[in-house]
Amino acid sequence: MTNPNSSNPKNSLDPERLERLRAEAKAPFRGLRQFFYIAFAASALLGGFIFFFKLLAGEDFSTTFFNLMVQLSVFGLMVGLLWLERRPS
């Protein structure tokens, strides 16, 4: 005699878990990507603060301003990618 639940694997998964598995199959590693977007955005924001205060301290304008713009661009890119990632499909 066999167990009625083991004959059909679809019956063994609860609907909530099945929905999470479908979402993961649709967008694999989504949580990992979001973690990296947040980590890189935080790093760029910190770098931006450092270069901003270097500008205020009077360091070489051309190099420091370029570095500040790079940091702010990376921050904007990461926020944009995170926004696209979190948008409902």
C-alpha cells in the first residue's frame, strides 16, 4: 500500500512554498543581487561623503571632483538597478 501524498508530488507542496519556488525560478538570485546593489550603493555613498569633504578641505579640485562624480554615478546606478529589481513584474 502506498501513501496517497507520495504518489503526486504536486500535492506535497503547500501553495505558499510553491509560489516562492516559482518566483525564484522566474528571477534566480534576486535576493543576492539586491544585497549587492545595497552594499555597493552604501560604499559609493560613503566614498562620496569622503570626496565631498576632501573638496571642502581644499584638495586638488580636478581629481577630487572627478572621483566625487564617479562615486555619485555609481550610487545612482545602484539605486536605479535596485528600483528596477524591486518593481513588480
